[in-house]
Amino acid sequence: MAETIKVEVDGALARKFREKALRCHGFKKGAMKKALEEAMARYVSSGEVDWAPLKGSIRSRLGAVELQHSAWRRTD
């Protein structure tokens, strides 16, 4: 069953999304729908963040646990 969702998004973000959707899925009918459905599916299915790309790129004098606690305190 299909559902219509209407939202307002930033114009620059919408243009970038549209350009990428059309490049990835071709300049044909349904390209935007397919790209948005893929993005939404990834968003709702991701239970956790993939930190692997950042592994080793953060350097700190703190240990791993202390670094986590420091980050949590800044977001509270």
C-alpha cells in the first residue's frame, strides 16, 4: 500500500538529492521515488552508526572510555 508524505526541505539539499537520484537511477520516471525509498529504508533499518570509517582517525590523550564519557557530557 502506497502512502503520500509531504514535507518541506532545504532547497539546496533537495537539488543535490534530485541530481544524485537522477544520476544513480537514470533520468526516467520513478527515479526520485526509488532513491527516496532507498534512503528512508536505510534510515529506519539502521539500528546503529557505522563507526568503522572513523576508526583510527580520532586521536586523543584520553582512553577510549574517557573519550566516550567526554563526548556524552558535551551532548547532554
